[in-house]
Amino acid sequence: MNQVGLLLFVQLHLDILPERRLSLNANYLAFADTSALEVARAQAGIDRHIGYDLSASLTYRPFMTQNVVVRLSYAQLLSGH
């Protein structure tokens, strides 16, 4: 069973300083067709809308190389219900 979906996204990368980068990401997730999913789960009326996937990360490279990288990140799925 192959479920085709919809993904729309926006990404933003900001080089704050040479050794610091802020990355922001937002995705909208939805099913294109839920009929196969409704049959598989034996459940009617499944919403197409999955939700919004949001994430942010701060990357710190203390020596301005890729040898040492510290990353702090957060992600959350905001569901449709």
C-alpha cells in the first residue's frame, strides 16, 4: 500500500556569526488520499490534515571547522486535532 502525501516546507538558515548558525524549519503534512488508510485501519473519516512539523537548531563551531560541532535543537509536531 503506497500512500501519497503532501509536503510543503520553508527553511531558513541564518549565519549569525562565523561560528554560529540558526536554522528554522516548518513543514505542512497532509495525506493526498486517505481511502487506503481508512481500509487498513477499518476506520472511516480519517482527516487528510496531519499537522505542522516545526523545528529549530543552533549550531556552534568553536574552532570554525567541522572537527568540533555542538548542536542544540528542538522539534515538535502540531497535530490537526
